[in-house]
Amino acid sequence: MAITVLPVRDRLGVRPGRLFINGAWTDIGDARYDQIHPSTNEIVTDFAEAGKAGVDAAVAAARRAFDDGPWSRMAARERKRILQPIVEAIYAAQEEIAHLQTLDNGIPISFSVGSRVSGRVAGDIFDHYAGWIDKVTGETFPQYTDTTNLHYMTFREPVGVVAAITPWNGPVMTFAMKVAPALACGNSVVLKPSELAGLAIQKLADILAQSELPPGVFNLVTGGPVTGEALSTHPGVDKVSFTGSPMVGEKIMSTAGGNMKRLTLELGGKSAALVFPDTRDVRTAARNLMGLCSTFLSGQVCSTPTRALVHRSIVDEFVHHASEQVRDVKFGDPFDPATTSTPIISKRQLDRVLGYIDIGRKEGARLLFGGDRPGGELAIGNWVNAALFVDVDNRMRVAREEIFGPVLCVIPFDEEAEAIRIANDSEYGLSGGIYTADLTRAFRVAKAMRTGSIGINGYSVMPNSPAGGIKRSGFGREGGWATIEEYTELKTVMLNLDA
């Protein structure tokens, strides 16, 4: 029986997507686009293309809400009172949110329900930032000189209108990571989801629509590159928070100077995981790293360590266990709990991934397994068997460029300093990993690696800890107090007590 996602769509009562502007669901113009499911390439529904007119309306509503409305001036207790029911509503809807996310991007339902991209985690993120509302404080400073009786203090104030642009691969989590702190700090938000994944975000927007948020504080616009560019360049926007490709991030950065927009950019990655011979368990390291490329989102995560730097003495053992791991991979119906892996998000990206696998062969890397497409009923979807390249040199394109697919490159090293040099020889710097039983080595190498975050014998992201990149991976942090700083402006007040 052929795989189809349409019965789930019908059971969930999915309707065509609309815009949410100034407290009301609406349509502006007639332009629409289809959302296609990557497992089957079936059309799931269609969405409104906001375009410039829709963005203008949404930004105008957000601008009025910030400049003239109560939200940015509201007492902390009242803002908390309004946000807390949103937390509970997200928790209550987490099962539906999970199914909508799987209907968006094909992430296996077991991960959509229970992993760091789940609705439960989105609720946790909103809860975390609701808790910050009455703790966003400034400072007072000791008198620096006795020649004046000036006293100094600082206050944190909201940035203003925030344009939040989310990716397709973790729409639920990234929605929460951008919207929750922005609202907690008193900002107004215009959010644009990826045109490849809008269903779960429509549900989250509906939860906010039914809350007591004042009109215009949260707005949703859907659409493709035209809508995204109109939003990121809009003169009424004070800050852009974008998660996506480096090319788009660089374009946003180049135009942000028009009105000196604040920016948070989480872009691509080509992260390295260093596996030392003293690691407690080579098998665990190999299965973890191969599994991040072959299961869950099939390597379509910017923080995935797609370069495995393995000490030469344990390369054969590492490769053996990596080969064993892919036997556990199961493609198929994304709503089947047994399915382990996500298809490539689009036919265009599928061609790109396959193209890189050809490039790797031509460069001289040895493809040990995978890199081909499964047949049978899976042929209708964008599936690729996870690939492992060995005999990889860090100068090869497959080791330098972000593939964003199920491809792991094994690069051997002999000495610690050599491993650090190879890891840092990249234009990216988002995340990284270290596998060792020697904690002294772990901290020494972690400090030497030029990247935004490092996992020692494991890696995960939590709402209360910051994550983000350096170099071409972007700048700014999401998580914990660091995000509060990203969504506030620091104001200094000087008080002359002799006046």
C-alpha cells in the first residue's frame, strides 16, 4: 500500500493557511502557494502569500501596538498573567502540534512528540521566558568621582518591532525560541515561517490569537522569498531574528544598515566532532554521530556534526559501528512510530544532496555506503540512504560546505593539535563535539575550538542555556538570559542629586 499523509491531514481538519494581523485572521490579495509533503510529494494545503502589502499591514499593526499600545509598558505581573495561559495551552495542544509538525516536514512522529523539537519543549520555552518577566533588571553604579554628585543606573527596555523568521526543520521549537523572549520583554512581533512548513506554526499562532495579547502584539505573515525580503528590510522593523541559510543571512545583514536593525542570525554549520582514542566507548561515539546524520532530521540540522575527526588508531572500529548503526534506520510513513528518519525537505534540496555525493566521489573520498535512493513505494518521496565518506581530506568540498543531508565525513588525525587545527579550519563555527574520558583534555580542546557551543560526550540544547554561532554561522544567542539581552536595549539614566 502506497504511503500517503492525506488521511492525517483530513483527520486534523487542516484548512488553507491565512495571515494573522492586528488580532484577526485575514487574507490580503489572491496569491497563494502549495505546501508539499517531502515523504510523498503530495500537496497538503495552500497558504496565503503575504507579499509586500501583507507585510506592510502586519508591521504597521505591530508598530502601533508597540508605540501606542499597553504591552511594552505593562507591569510585569500583568504581562506574566497573560503569557502563562499560553504556556498551558501549548502543553494542552502538544499532541496536535506534533502531528502538524510531522505533516509539515516529515519528521518521524516519535521525534515530533518526544524530542527537543516537540510541542512540550515549546511550552517549556514559553514557561522559561514567562518566568523572566519580573527579573529583567538593570544596575546601579558606585560614584566614580567626588567632583560631582551624579548617580548612574541602567534599565532594560524592549527593542521594538521584531521580525522573526523561522526555518522548516524545527518550526515549533524555533517559533518558541523567538516569540517567547520577544513577548516577555515587551516587544511586538511579526513572524514569518518557512514556506515549506507552516501548519504547526498556524496552530501556535491560533493559540496566541485566542489569548489576551493586545491586537498587533503578535502577527503572522506567510510566504516565500518576496515576503521574507519585504519583512527583513522593512523600515518599521527594529530587529530581525533569523534562522536559516548563510546566503539569506548575509543578505539580511547587508540590508540591515538601512535603519540600523538589531540582528540575531543563526545560520549554517559544518561542525566537527573529535573522537579521541581514550573515549569511554567508540561504539557510542560512532552510533551517536552516524545517528545524527541518518535518523531524526537526517542531517538537516545546522548544528549536526557532519565532520567526524577520528584518531587514526580507532578509525576502523568507528567505521564498523557507524555501519552497524544505519541498519537500524527505517524509512516509511512518518506517522508510523517505527519510522526513524526524515526525508529531504524538497526535490530541489534532494538534487543538491545527491550532487554533493557525486562531488565527494570525484574529489577522491571513498563512499563506504549509502548515498543512493531507496526504491519501491519510497521512490515517490525525497528519501536518501545515509552516506558515510572515508579517506576524506578537510580541503574537499564535502568537508567544507554545508550539505544539509544525511552525509557524514570521517577525517583521520594523529595528534590533538592536528585535530584542533582541522576542526577550526572552517568558515563555520556553530557547534562541535568532543569524545574523551580525559576531562582535562576535554576542557583544553573545548577552549581551543572556535565554535559557539561544544558538547563533551553528548550534545543537546535547553531553554535556559545559550546557543549560537560565530564566523559564517552567524551571531547572537538564543536561550537563557543571553536572549533577554538580545531583545532589550540598555538605557543609562544619570541623576544629579545637587540639582
